[in-house]
Amino acid sequence: MFRVLRLTAVAALCAGLPLQSQDRPLPTVPQSLGLDEAVDLASQYSPALRQTVNNRGPAAWGVRNAYASFLPMFTASGGVGYRGSGSQRFLTQEFVQQSSTIGSSYDLSLSWQLSGRTLSQPGLAKAQLNAADAAITGAMLNLRSSIVAQYLAVLQAQEQVALSEVQIRRNEENLRLARARYDVGQTTVLDVRRAEVARGVSQVALIQAQQAVTVEKLRLFQQMGVAAPDDPAVVTLSDTFPIVEPQWTLQGLLTSAETQNPDLNALRAQESAATWGERAAKSAWLPTLSFSAGWSGFTQQFTNADPLVAGQQLAAEDQVEQCEYINSDWINAGRPQVPCNLIYGFTPEREAAIRAQNSVFPFDFRSQPFFASLGVQLPIFTQFGRPLDVSQAAAQADDAREAVRARALQVRTDVSQAYYGLLTAHQTIEVREANRTAAQEALRLATERYRVGSGTFFELLDAQLAAQQAEADYITAVYDYHRARASLEAAVGRPLQ
């Protein structure tokens, strides 16, 4: 049963994903709607269920993220910058930048960390995913229970319509009898008027019963999460529910509920997640091993290379002047002189080289030295932060265990109460059936007595009201039985065959 529900929930998830990113009209309801079709539509379009199903996606990515935490993290970054020309003063020094500059940079970093929390995260994430799956399964079963209950409410309202139609036919027959007796002088016009009033009351009851069917159908469509047709009357419910004598044993039902109740299983999954959370908190006492490495580079370029060229040209002229001074004053006569202009002269080729060296933006990076580091961290005193986290996690785990125990007791009570309620409802049907048969026989006798003139119209009305009440009580008893069975199925956590 749970396997089927999980597959249905996954199918609902897959069906819901395209609908989350776009607005599409809700599907219409088929004209012949069975219970299984209603549950299937609700599993795809119920807003409450879809909200629960949506929680599975983050939980599944949490598992992937927990395992990926064992892998290193790689980060790439880059950027460009601009600095305008001008002067800056630092203490007594003034720095002048004659041209604005532009630059670019990149940085590649690799980091890896291993700690006790890293080791415990996969178990915690899987427990949280199991809790999300259990919540989806529970939501599916709870949704089915609510759909069954509302489906039964529509069928019961339709039974009330049929009963009102029968009552109208009875009142029309009574009116015909009263008029016939009045025509032959066997009664007064008072009986005719009473019969007319009774027919009018039954007609109003029929209108109200038909309105109740419409309202119950609208509520059913709302719980299914689908758009109601303009005329709900075009949708007919095709399923019927037989009355079967309960053959289950209370102990067998309690045993099944212990393992299959969806709310109880959801709490158990939450308990497992809380236990793993406690382990994760305790793992903070373990040391943390970390490793990091990085590569980087940058470019820097003057937007106007003329000041740079001019500076190099002045430096070259100074070198040529010093060289000529050496030739004239330091080198003895007759010795070969240094070719100053050839060595130090500022040539067009040198200017072109300077400008080429300046043209590095944005991708001619100058690499920086590679760096790497390995470290171990062991917090000694964290202002009691770790004991606080462990204490809170342990309290949450204890609370989760107590919640499971409380829910288990509640499940036993719910199953027992629903089981005894089902037995009572089945017995009540037998009593109501006998009462209905007796009331119908009394109505037949009262009708015959009034037809032959030995009975009064008051006796006929009393018998008719008693028959109507007995039939209404029988219908209520039948659907009380079906609702009791649905409650028992919801408490156990599976349909009862």
C-alpha cells in the first residue's frame, strides 16, 4: 500500500512541476466521476498536497549537497577597474599620477574542508528526505480520506433528493385522494387544503435537497483542486458503496495501524531526522581539517601612454648626457668612446615597445605566485556554544520520540474507537431497516384506511411523516456506516478489503 502511495506521490510531483512555472487552466471534471478518478485528480491538483510535495525537492537537493560537501569547492572570480589621474598625499609625501589607468584581474581558488559535521550531514539529509516522503504519503492518505468523506456527502445528499421526490409523489397521491373524497362529499375542503400544504412543503424540501447536492459537489471539486463546471448537475458520481458486515479483528487492525498509519510513520521519520540532528550537533567537538589553494593575475594599463613615453624619453636623454660626459671627461684621449646615442638613445622602436608593453588590458594578465595552505582547527572554548547546540538537539530528539509515543497511543485509540463505531453503525442499519419496513407498512395501512373512509387525514399525515423520518434515519445510518468505515481506514492507514 505504501509503495503505491509513494509512486502516486512521485507521479503527482512530476505532474505538478510543469504547472509551477506557468499558469494553466484547471482541468474540468468528467461527467461520470468515480472515486478513484476523484482521488487521482486530487493527487495532481490539490493545493494542500502540492505544497507538501514541493518540500521534497529541497530535501532531495539537501542529500546531494551533503555528499557534495566531501568534494572541494572551486571558485572563479574576475573584474575590471578604473582609477583617474590626479595627486594623492600620504603624510608629507605627494604622489602624482598623470594618466588614468584601467585594469583587470582574475582569481581561481580551491577550498576543501572536512569536519565532524560534514561526516554527519549525509545521514541527516537522508533522514530529512525520508521525513519529506513520509509527509507526502501521509498527505496522500489524508487527502484520500477527505475525498471519500466528501464523496459520501454528495451521495447522501442525492439520496435525500430521491427521498424528497418520493415524498412529493406521496403527497400528490394524498392530494388526489382528498380531492376525490371531497368530490363525493366524504370529507371537507380542509383535508384538500392540508394535502396542498403538505405537497408544497415537500416541493420546498426537494428544492433545498437539490441545492444541498450542488453545494456538496462544489465542496468536492474544491477539495480535488479542480474547476467546477458551470452546472455541477452534469457531473454524476458513478461509484456505490456496499454494506458489508465487519469481519476484521481489533487486534489485527491495531497491528496494521502500528506499521501503516501515515501520521505515525511521518513522526517516526521526523524522529530519525532529529536523532541525526543530535549526532550532527555532537560532531562539532571533532577537529576541522581545511585546505585551500589559489591562482591569480592582473593587468594594469595607462589610458594615455604619452606621459609614460615622455618619462622614458627624459630618462633616455639623461643617460645619453651622462654617457657623453663620461666620453668627454673620463675616457683618455685616443681611447674608443661609447656610442651613447646607439645604446641609450630613445628610438621609435623603443617608443613602440613601451606602448606595446602598456597595452595589456584586459586579458594579458601578469600571473601571481601560486599559494596553498593546509590547516587543522580545534576550538577549545566556544562560550558553551557547542554544549548549548547539543542540548537543544538532544531535547528536540527527545521531543520527537515522545511525539511518536503519543501518536502511537492516539492511533490505538482512534482505531479502537473507529472499529467499535463501525460495529455500532452496522447494527444501527439493521434496526433502521426494520423501522423503515414497519413505517412503510403503517403508511400503507393508513392510506388504505383513508381511502375507504375509516381513517382521518391526520392519521395519514402522521403515518407519512413517520415513514419519511424512518427512511431518512435509514439513509443516515447507511452513510454513518460508510463514514465509520472511512474513518477506520484512515486510522489504520490503508483501505480495508
